[in-house]
Amino acid sequence: MKLPPVVKAYFEADRGEDADAFARIFSRNAVVTDEGRTYEGIEAIRAWWLDAKEKYHHVAQPLEMTETGDLISVRAQVHGQFPSSPARLEFVFTLENDKIVALEIV
């Protein structure tokens, strides 16, 4: 599966647990929605990611991707310290100028 470079960078940064590399792939005004909450801006997204890593110690492995315009949907197997692990989650990315402007995890 050939992921767009910024989406590939998302999963690589997530696996590498590099908060700075993770934050760099988002646009300045990006929005992330996860577990019913929304995080706006790079600092809020970075804090969300660090909290999730500390809480769940998760790793996501992409399984399949669909692309419709600027929307990239990646189904991933997520392993971590949470009751339903492993779980299959959908990561829906909106891309613009090689940055993530929106991400919804469902």
C-alpha cells in the first residue's frame, strides 16, 4: 500500500513516539477529532497525542487506504493498553499543501 507522504509520516512519527516530528506534519490550524473530543492547533494536537501515548501506549499499523480528492481514509489495526485491543480504527485525513489539516479517528 502506497500512502501519501504526509500520511506515511503520521504513522511513522506515531510509531517512533517523536512528538516534534508528529506535530510538524499538521498545519498550524489543524483539527483532530478523537474519542468525541476536538483538538485545534498544533499545541493542542501535540498535547492530545502525548496524553494518548501515555494512557494507551498504542501503535497503529495501516491495513488499507482509500482516497477521494483531499480525503484519505486509512483503516488501521491499533494495539495498546485499552480494553478492546487490538481494535480496527479508521483514520480520516484531510490534506492540503502536504500537511494534515484535519484528522478524524473513528
